[in-house]
Amino acid sequence: MKDQRPVVILIFIFLVSVILLAKLFTIQVLDDSFMKRAERNAIQRIVDHPYRGLVYDRTGKLMVFNNPIFDLMVVPKEFKVGDTTRFCQLFKISKEQLIEGYNAAKNYSRVKPSPLIKQISTTDFARIQDFLVDYPGLFIMTRSVRSYPTPTAAHALGYIGEISAGQLERDTLKYYSQGDYVGLSGLERYYENELRGKKGVKYKMVNVRGVDKGPFKDGEYDTASIAGKNITSTIDLDLQRYGEMLMNGKTGSVVAIEPKTGEILAMISAPFYDPNELTGAEFSKTYRRLNGDKAKPLFNRPIMAMYPPGSIFKIVQSLIGLQEGILTPNTTLSCNRSLVACHNHPNPVNLFGAIRNSCNPYYHQAYRMIINQGISSNTFKDTEIGLNAWREKVLKFGLGGSLGVDMFGEKGGDIPSSKLYDRIYGSGRWKYSTIYSLSIGQGEMQVTPLQMANLAAIFANKGYYYTPHLVKEIDGDPTLIPGKFQIRHDVGVDAHHFDLIQDAMAEALYGTANRAVIKDLVIAGKTGTAQNPHGEDHSVFIAFAPKDDPKIAIAVYVENAGWGGRAAASTASLMIEKYIKGEISRPALQEYVLAGNFN
Amino acid sequence: MRESDIHINRVDWIAVSIYFALVIIGWFNIYAAVYDSQVEKSIFDFSINSGKQLVWIGTAIALITIIMVADYRFFENLSLIIYGVFMLILIVTPFLGKEVNGQTLSIGFGDFRIQPGEFAKFATALALAKVMERPTFDLSKKNYQFIAFGVLFIPIALILLQPDTGTAMVYFSFLLMFYREGLPQWYFGLGLGMVTITLLALGIDNNLYLALAIVLLTAALIFLGKRTWQRILAFSLIGIGLIAYTYSIDFVVSKLPPHQQNRIMVLFNPDIDPLGVGWNVTQSKIAIGSGGLLGKGYLEGTQTKFDFVPEQHTDFIFCTLGEEFGWVGSLVVIGLFVGLLYRLVIMAERQKTRFSRIYGYGVISILLFHFMINIAMTIGLFPVVGIPLPFFSYGGSSLWSFTVLLFIFIKFDSSRATQLGRIS
């Protein structure tokens, strides 16, 4: 009996070892969850945020850059202040600030860094740098915020902000993470993928208290970040600033386009704001203020505001009539004010005279000829066929749908089809007398200021346009801009039909917009008035210049400023002079616009 | 000193080699546990634990030399006096020692401190060997059992006063020695039964199920055997006793200090409080579990190196090994321990005197207990008790006491040819 006991003891020893080794095999070899938990424990994934791309204007002037902000960080455990008075002098803070900051840092963690002094200026940073070595446990952390050397073009450039939960959800490629900054409007949003660059990743090891213990595997798995691409905008910074100066204190839009390319030279939405305010720590505060402002400074009027085109639309009617062969330069019609109201001008008028004098009854009659061509003997049916055929032609002018500018939120305006009237009056229960307002750009039609500027470009180009856009080059390469901005759109009207139009527009300036006339620079323009049921009408003017070799096409909207010949035409004329001549020869006119008293 | 006292050629070199292998592997692991790639310090740097451990190893070798040149009769003849001296030291420790975390474990001057509880192990082994060596000593008889347990319970009681539950538990390992020396088997049957019921009572939330199981089992045993009234009465009483014991466990546990309660509860559910009580076990398992089959490589471990595992250079030193050398490394070290224990059983069984055999089993008992419980606690098979891994863990007291414990036996073994055959 007793002799078996050593054997029992040996068996017990082996049994214990087998149990231990079996358990070890389970957690070490079979179960890999411990390996993952070990990685989560000790390896920190640190995202290396790339430098966001810069934005330049068309002449190479810097518009947007990344402004470094320096925070002085402290690691309380390592920090030794020595002489506090000297320290406070060097770092320009009070003793109370030092004690408060230090205690806050210590309460957060003794071994992890926290900010001691936030947002040190570049000059202070340069000064402080030399003293830093004397103070263990202090270091500078650099962040960057978007900055605008010239506070202009806020709406076009847009702003960046922290990514929203919804955006994160839609980010199927899982590029973004919580807290990332993304473009939220304007260029910043549209060209987010180009501007953002590519994030890099660094893996570093940390101990149980989160203290940095150097790179993991000597950085074998680290990837460097790639800086975002720089963007050259089509905006002319000087013109943009000048336009904002003119529009200051008013409500409205100015859009200037280079006709031959569709490049947007200036895009002003008034009232505007200083883009520098919508950055960094001030973002939320400023955003709340702007969002609550009754004047809606965040509303991007050039692409979002919609108005009836008014008299300016008569030019489109003329072109469609000419191309159809329904109108000729010799088509003469009487100014029959029983049809629609008009003002005093020679009577009757031919097409040239009709444009020059903006004759309402002329277009009432001409539009009827375009709509009711007698295709159906049923006048209701005939009107429906005519309206829809006419609409197709109007859409080719870039109206009735968004143009596709490189900004989000662009509205398309509205050119009505038979469906709209069927819905309002019932099918077969409306005819020309129902829709005649369309003849003079009133009624159920709406356009945006951008579409109006594009219309001016079409008149300048004699029948084609490039989709207006804000970006000229990406990374210095003009071919990298989206392909849709390099496609020519023809409006389906022969070029020779535009000669009469251009002449009439140039002539019209003397009749309706004398203020816009510039010596030795021929401007072709057309006034308009967008009816405003809520108050004073909106002043509208489109133009291009020089007439023989157009360099700029422009649309100006000044809300509640009455007739187009005053506020809008004056502003447009000054913009054109500024762009083409580089200087203003008519200080009085400039004063008139700046004063803003148009009625 | 007589020439015949040193028997170099009779020293069991297998046991000695395994001892040095464990000490050296342990030393390398202690370096890995404190290694910091940013502050590269040599393994010999005396400002870090591996350098200090080298001092402990050096002094341990000096102790070995002293033991080997001494006369084996010295330990045998003075065993009761050595025991007495250490019991006295244990008595005065709570009064003279330094209090750390409510425990008074060590005495000494300045930085030189020893833990008497560690050294009392070999003294107790010697004393037990001494009292049990007489040919008439029979553990199956009550009065001898009383003497043996008496010698054992004195140090247990004194260490519990410090209080150091972990070290006190180690002394129960001498039951293995008692088993070898003839303690009746039903003690172990009862012990095993109690342990099983204890574990079940702690692991099962509702003791009613356990009580029900005991009733059914008792009823079945009564039904299956002879149904005499004495037997029915005896089984019923045992059943009632067991149920009473079941319900007493929760009561006893609730009376334990909170940190000991938690150590027990964490064993059954390590996720109770992963950042608090469960931290040690969770982090220890993560460190070992992340080692995989072959480990992360020497000095490449992240969990132990970056302090995720507390006490990693002492009681949790096995984590460093498991993380950096994986299952294969664990296999090698466990293999070394099993090899040493196997060798010690062989050696104990070849002793000519009852004294040295009993002492040998004392050594086996203590080493086996430490090895088993220490590794089991690092992988969550046993509650966290603060006992070191023999020869591996950092610390002078621990290394010295295990070295003295082991080498006294190696000395006895090497001198066995000159011992008189008194074995019974």
C-alpha cells in the first residue's frame, strides 16, 4: 500500500503539469482573442493628419492657407518650473493662470500631456522656443486652422468643420473618423477629396499609463500622410474684393464669368461674412450667430436664390423666334398696350427696337407666334404642343435645371411645362392667354443669378457656353478639373442670329442704363426688374464686354433696389471697368453705388 | 572538517543543472520584465531588478557552497533548534518588522530585509523530518498525527498573524509529505470532497441546487446499499453535515476581508470588474495568451514590459515567459519543473535514512505547491495568492529560501553513502 504512494505522487505531478499546459495551450494557441486584446492594450494607432491643400486665385494670389496654432503642452510629472516669476514673464502669463492651468493638467493626468497655454501666436512661439529647453515637461503642439489672408469669397470657398454623424455613416470607404474635419460647403466641400490629401498612420507603443514608448516595430507598419492638392480658383481676387465692397450693406448677388471658358471670375453673395470667423475655436459661436441672422448671410444667393428673369428673358424669346424663322429682324409689331402694359417709346417697333425698348406687347405677340403655330386645330392642344416644344429650346440655354457648378446646393430654377398648367387648370383647359406672362419673363418661371450670368456668357459667345465653374487648376494642372467643365454646350441657335441681339444690347444701354456706359469700352447689356410681391422690386442687369471680344459676362441682382437701370447696371459697369481696365475712372458712380440710395 | 563530508562526485548533477537552468532563465525574464527600449540599460545594471537579482544569485551560490561544505549532521542535529529560532523570529516579526499594506512580512535593517515566513519553510521541513524519523512514529495513529500537525500549525498560525494568507497556505503542502509517510487516505478523500463542495458552492449562485444534489446523492447511496438503520442514520448525518457546510461557505466568505473575497469571486467570473479586482488576472491572461505558440521574441513583449501586468517581476513573472516565448517556452519551463520534481522523488526514495527522505518530500511538497499555484493563478485557474515561482521570481528572500531548502536535500543526498541505514 505505502509503496504505491510515491507513484501516486508522481502521477499527481504529471497531472498538474498536463492541466497547466492544456490551459496554456487553450489561451495561447487556440484562442487568439488575447492577442487582439494585447494589441488594443499596448499599441496605439495614431493618425497623421495631412496638410490640407491651399487655394489660390486665378492670378496666383493666396486665398486659403493653413495657419499653424501653437499650444504649449505640459506633462505635470516631468514639469519643473523653478522660478515662477521668471517663468510667468517669459511665457507672458499671470501666476494665477499658471497655477490654474497646471492644476487642471494635473487633474487630467500626471503623465499625459495637456495644454497649459492655448493658441500662442507665431511671434510668441518663436520667442518661447529658446527657453523651452530650460523647462522639462513642456513642449509645443502644432495644430492648423484654415486662414484667409484676404477675408473674401466666403460663400465660394466654403468652410470646413467637424464631420457629422450622418456623413460618417455615408462614408462607406471608412476614410473618416470621428472628429475629422471635412469641407462642409463651397469649394472646400466640392473638392474635399482633392484638398484633404491622404491620412497616414503611425503605430506607437504605450504603457499601462498611456505614456509613449516609441514606435511599434521601428515604424515598419507606419505610412506617411500625403498633403492635399493645391487648387487654383477661377476667381479674380481683386475683382471679388471690389464686388464685395460695392455690395457691402446690400442684399443680392454678383456673378461674373469669363464667357469663353465658363470660369467664374467673381461670385458675390451679399450679405457676406469674414471667412476667418468660421474657423478654429470660433466656429460654433460664429456659425450660430450667422445662422440666426435674419439677413441670412449663410444663404448662397448666386446659386440658391431664384427670381423671375423679367425683361432680360425677352432676348431668349427673340433668339428662339429667329432660329425658328418666326421672327426676322424686320418683324414689326405694334406696342398694343391693351395686351400688356408698356412705357412710352416709338411705335411700332421691329425686333431691334423691341429689344432696345424692352417692348412688352411686342413679345406678347411674338411669343404667341412661337407657341401657337397651328399644329393642332384645337387651340388648347396647340398651346400645349407649342409650350413643350418651346420649353425644350429654353432648357438648352442652361435654364430650368441646375447648371452643375462645382458647389453643392445649386438650385435649378423653373421653366414650366404643360404638366404644371394641367395641374393648376386641368388638361385642355388652358391656352395662350393663360401663359402669356412667360413672354416677358414673368409668371411661373424662375432663374438663379448664376443662370443669368451664364445667359450673358451665351449672348457674348454667340450661342454656346461652358458650365460655370470655380476651379481652374488642380495641383497646377488644368486638365485635372472635372471633365464636365471642358465640354462646350451649344444652345441650338445659329451664331449670326446673335449679331442683331448684341447690337441691340449695346444700343439699349443708352436707352435704359445710361449710367453703365463707359467711354471707349463697348458694353452690351440688358436691364431687368424682378417683381417682388413682398416689397420693392429687385434690380437686375446682365451684360458682357467688350462687345467685339467679350472678356467678361456679368449678372447683378440688387434686392429691393427697384429698376434694373440704376443699382444693378451701375454695379455691373463698375465691375466690368475694374476687370478690364484695372481701375475706376468714375469715382462719382462708385460713390453712388456705395451710398446705396437707388430709389 | 573531515574529508568524507564533501562528496562532489556524489552530488546529483541533474537536480543541480535544472536548478541553475531555472535560475538563469528566470534572471533573463526579470530583465525582460523591466526592459525599456527607450532607456537601454544592461542586464547587469545594478539600478534595475535584473542587476539586483544577479547579486541575489551570487549570494545564493555562496549559500550553496556553505551548505555543501557543512556537515550534514549539523542540519539533522540542530533541526529542532533551527525550527525554534525561526518560530521565535516569526513571533517577533509583527513587532519589529516593517509594515507594508497592513502586512508585516519582513525584518532587517535598511535595504537588507528578509521574510522569515519564507525561511521558516525549510526549518519546518527539518523539524517535521526530525519528529517523524523515529521508527515508532506512525501517522495512522492519532497521537502521532497530533504531533505532526502540531509542528505544522505553529508556523501557519504565526504567519496568519502577519497576516500572509498566501505563505500560510504553502504549509498545507506538507500534507503531501504526510501522505507519503502514511497519513490515512480518507483524510485526502474528505479533503477532496470538501474542496469540491467549496468550489461548487462558490461557483453556483443558488446553494439550493447543491443541497438538492447532496440529498439525492445521499438517498441514492442509502437506497443502493444495505438498508440497516445504522447506515441510514450515518449517511443522513453526513448528508446534513455537508448541506450545513455548503451554507456555511457563503457565510465564511462574507466574513473574509473584501480583497480576499474578490480574489475568490474573480476566479469564477473574471469579468466582474476588469479594471479593478479582475485586472491582475485579466492582464496576466492577456499577456500569456498573446504569446501564441512561439511567443513574441525575447524583449519584444508589450504587455509585461509596459506594466500592464502588476507584480510582473515577482509573483507574475510567468507572464513574461508566456508572452515572449509562447506555449513552447511555457512547455520548456514546466518541463524543467516536472523534471526537477521527478528527480527529487527518485532521490527521496533512494535515501537510506527516514529523516532525509521525509525532508526530501518536504522539499517536493513546497516546490510543487509553489509551481502549481503560481502558474495556475497567472492563467486564472486559482485565486490570486501572493506566492513566488521558485527560482524564477525576483527577490532575495524567495531565491535564498528555495536555494537553502533544495540544497540541504542535495547535501543529504550526496552524503547518503556515509549515513547509517536507519530506514524503516
